[in-house]
Amino acid sequence: MAERIPEDVVRIALDKAEGFPFERFAISFYSSLMGVDFVPLGGVKDGGADARDGNLFEESQRPETYYQASVEIDTEGKIRRTIERLREFGRTPKVLFYLTSRTVKYSDRVERDLTNDLDVTIIIRDGSYIVAHVNDDAATRTAFDEHLRSYTDFLKRIGSSRLISASQHVKNPAAFVFLSQELERRSGNEKLVDSVVDALALWALEGTDSDKGILYGSDKVLGVIESSLPSVRGLVKPRLRNRLEAMSNKQYRGGRAVNWHRKEDGFCLPYETRVRIEEENTADEKLRLDVIASFEDRLRDENIKGLGKVRTRQAVEVALRTLQLAFERNGLEFSAFLHANEKSDYTTITDCLAAALREHGLTGKDSAIVGDGAFSVLRGVLYHSTDAERRYLQRLSRTYALLFTLNTEPRLMDFFQEMTGEFHLFVGADQIVRALSENYLEEPDRMTANTLLMASKLGARLVLTEPVLDEVVHHLRVCDFEYKNHLASVDEFMNYEIARNAPHIVLRAYLYARINQDLGWRRPKSWQSFVNQFCTYSDLHRDAAFDDIRRYLQGKFSFTFESVSDLESLVDLSQVESLAAQLEEAKRDFRLARNDALLALAVYGHRKTRKEISSISEFGYATWWLTSETAILKYTRGVVKENRARYVMRPDFLLNFLTLAPSAAVARQTFKSVFPSLLGIKLARRMKIDTFNEIMDSVTEAVDLDEARRAAEIAKSIDKLKSDFARQYTNLGPMNGLQGVDLFAENTALGNGRG
């Protein structure tokens, strides 16, 4: 028996569905349910009967019976507008079936009232009807799977099979293009990002003038950029100083672009550049005004009934906001559409228009009239644009490409966060010890702890294993012996030079906190009180310490716990012993060598148990060992080759794409402040055309790939990034005060010698 689609899943999909995907679902669903054939009336581009709000369909056997699907909130207003349009186009509707993703309260009463008022039989099939009938047969379930299932992808976990072709991350090119860029950077090729940072720096320096003594230091330049584009800090800050100095060099491509006054350590634009930019800014402002005037001219030519001065202004604003939403929701596809010589229908613009109308609070008659005006403007702009409109759209496309390169695309944030929700991570002892050492850092600086907390919050399953717990307890005990034998006598005379030479990271964390007066009452009163944060100090060298620390870590980071026997059930023990014997050379301790061998092989065993190879996902493998451990890698090349996949996830991967990336909400706010605005036009001038073309070429490559192939490439690329220890991430976040002087300089020290 076919598996039923849960009602809650259907309701969630209907709530999230956009106009055209829902329309395609509704027609497929209802035609299979009722056994009728539909004939579409016109389309978006040719002024069909309902071009602005989606297509109308006529029943082939009953010419005066029409069908319409919509996600509009205002059901009654939409139906009235539809009948009016049909009559305007010379149709004589007798029956209208209206399919909506919304739940229509008292739908029978609404049907009766509209039927009487319009003299047309109105039949409403709302969200509740769809929920009741979506499981009627295989065809109705298939309609849901093909057109709406992707809206519930975020609910899935890797334990169940997925239809990759239905995933939004596979359908749109954003993830594919971004990962392609990341793999370019992994070998140190930062050309694309450097070009974008240069563009932002030149824009930020526009107010400088050496004759007036107006010079900007690199911090000032960063501040100007952040004030308008706060979400780009993560990528801009670590590169900005080097790029400013590079642009001040005569060897810079195109000649020196920036003057560097070394005495004041300030930067400014050369006189010739300032003059050119002033001329460009004047032209940019004129372009913006020309576009608005062009929109208004289009509205006057359309002569839409009821569109007075107020509604004309609203229609222009709605049209501009619709363009912004097109970039926000489908930026790469929209840019590629605008970049193409041959234009096909860009149907999703109507979804963006409906959202823009809702944002402006326009409903009923106002929504219909203003929407008609905005749609007529957009149709002309997209298919028969004036020179000013073309230049305007080209500028916005280049600005989008600039922001995309700086990781501000909201869909990328969604991709990485959804991917994290599928992870099953065996957390290494080095990561846990680093997290413990961060307790006295300011909260934003607790990079390891924040990474674990965010991953857990997003749904990742973080696993504390018994071997790792044993190593953490052992590390604290070794630190205790070191403190009592060598540091207790000089604790009250502690200074930075003594602290920095302590041999273990947890000890240094304690000593830094002791000498940091800025901590005030938070300063640890003693080594014993420091250890008491994690377990009862008097029990540290007793068996009770294991349960104390396990409970603390599970409560702090939502770890699940797996024993040695749990891990051994996943592996071939003879392979574990063989690998441990090889590792003992590097570890010089068979216990540590066996722990590492067991964890490495347990990753592969867990993947097999969860059938991660047979259950395909564009997010790649879900099970990994999260560690900075590198000594083991050269001994496990044969294991990796045998299993055809790596097993170690580099912690910097999570750090870079989770804790340092802007949230999707911040990214969308950045888009909202830039598109469409004068800032958007000005930024575009600073982006080199070859940089933009390189991104568009990547979009073309993505679109040309079959969806299954694209899914495979995304999975392969993301797995490379997870396990790539060669990739250099240039930003590890802020580190303030003495506490942070060397904690992050440890890197792999714990992995190479944990004792």
C-alpha cells in the first residue's frame, strides 16, 4: 500500500507554497481527481485573461467553465477580479472553479454570495479540501511530490529517502555556484573575492580628499562598508587591509587605484578618480530618476482606470520592490535571465509582485489597480526595456553578484543550516577541551563552544563517546598534576610570560583569567574553583568525575552518549586493532591510538548502519568525526581509499559557515537596503565586468547540468569542504584581551598530544 502523505506535511507545504508552483500542483491534482482536461488561456507575456495573477484554464469539454489556482489571501477579491477580467476579454463565464492554498472560512457561504453577485457559479476548493483528497490516489500524491514536496525539505532528516530532484537547493543554482567558488578558493585562489572587496573599498573611499586632509584608515573604511552592508563583515574584514595596500601599488591592475599616505596610515582616492566618481554619481542619480520617470511614463501610456497620482506612485514603488524581491528570492536565476540575449517567460515575477503588494498593505480594489499598474510596468521593463531601464537592471545584477560573492545570499544560509540539521557528529576530545577553555572569554569569542551550540540548535546530533570522555577527564587530571607540582606556588605572582608557557590549554585558560583584571568578580578565585565549573574538584581523580563531566557536557551542548561497546558494534574489531597498531607509532600510547582507530572506523560503520550511501542527499555524508586531529590522517589513507570517502570534518568548516555567516534574516535585510536604491547602482560600478561574467558562466554551467548530476556535484563539493584541511579560512572571529592571546593559536596541538 502506498505511503500516505501526513496532513501536517500537506498543510505546511500549502502555507509555504508560492504562486506558480501551487498553480502547477493544483492543475495536476484537480485534473487527476476529476478526470478533466484543461486548456490554458494566454500567459504572462502576451496579455492573457489573467496574466498578472497567474494563468486561467478552460475546461476542454465545457468551453465556458474556467479553473484558477492562487495563493492569494483575499479569496473573494481575487474571484471578483478574475470574473471582471474574463468579461473584459470578451468571455462569458458560467462556472469558475477556484483552487486556493488558503483555508477559506465558511466557503459555502462565500460561494453562494459570489454566485448571486456575479451571476456565475463559483466553486471553491481550499486548503482543507486539498488535505482531505491529496491521498485519494497515486496521481494526487504524485502531484504533491512533484510540485509541493520541496517546501517541506527542511523537516526531513537523512534517515529517510529523499527525491533529490525535488529539492530547492538542487533546483536553483545558488548552492552549486557558491560551492564552485569555494573550491576555487581552497587552493588560495581568492581572485573573485578580492575583486569584490576592492569594489567595496573604492565605494567606501568616495568621501576622501587628501587636499582637505580627509583620509580613511582601514578601520574607517570597514566602518563605512558595515554601516550599509553589515552582513559582509566576515569576508571583508580579514582581507580589507591587504587589498587597500595592493590597490595603492603601481603594479595594481589598471594602475594605482588608491593613494596610501604612510605617515598618517590613511587611504584616499586619487584626484582623477574623485573627479570621475563625482561625474559617475551624478550620472547614477540621473539614472535612478530616469527609471522612475520611465515607469511613470509607462503607467500614463497604459491609462489604467482608477490609477490616480497616489496609486501611480504606489505602483512605481511596488514595481521597484518587486524587482528587489526577484533578486532576493531568485537572484542568480534573475540575473541570468536579465543577462540572456533571448528572454523566455520569467513567471516567478508575479509571486514577487503579490508579495510586494502585501508588504505595502494593499488589498481589495487598491491591490487590483496598483497591481495592474505595477505588472504592466514590469512586463514592459523585462521584455521591452528602455536604454535607462536596461542599464539599471544590469547594474542591479552586478550588485547582486557582488553580494552573492560575499555570502549574503539568504538561500545559502538556509542551505548550510538545513545541512547542519542532518549531521551526526562524533565530537573529538580536542574540541571539547577547547570549548572548556573558553569559559572566561566574552560570549561572542567562544568560537568552539558557539559552534557546537549552534550546530545542536540547528538539529545536529552531537555525540560524546566514552573514549572521548575518558580523554577529557584524563586531560583535566594531567592539568591538575601540572598545577599542583609546578604552578601552585607561583599562582599569586602570575604574569603573562609565565601563563603563556603553561603546557596545556586548559591551564593557560585558567591562568589568563587569573591575571585579567577586567573580569572583576568573574575571575576564578582558585584552580579548584575553576575545575568546579565542570566537576566536583575533590572527585576529579575518582570514578565519579566521569559521570560529573558527562552530565555537564550533555547538559551544556545537548550531547548524546555512546559507550565503547556502542562503537564496537559498528566496526570490525580486527581492523580496529590493526589500525591502532599503526597509530601507536605517532601516539606513543596504545590506549589513545585505539581510541582514534575506533572513532575513525565507527564513522564508516555508522554511515553503513544509516544507509547514507543508499539514501542520496545533496548535503553529502551526515556522519563525521569533528576534530582538528591531523596526525592520524597519514595512517588512514588506506581506510579512506577503501571506503571512497573521508571521515574527519574540519571544525573550521562549521565555524566559517555557521557562526561567522550572517543569518538569513540579516542577509535579506542587506538586500532590502540595497535593492533597488542608489547604493545598488553605485556598487555595481565598482564591480569588474569580467568578475560578473565569471559568475554568470557558473550559472550557465549549473543550469546546463541535469538535476541529478547537479545534486551529485553539490554533495561532492560540500564533502570536500567539510574535510579539507588545506583550505585557509581567513577569519576566526574577534579575540579580545589577554584571555584570547593564544587559545586559537593551539589549532592542532591538542590532537597531537592530548595528555
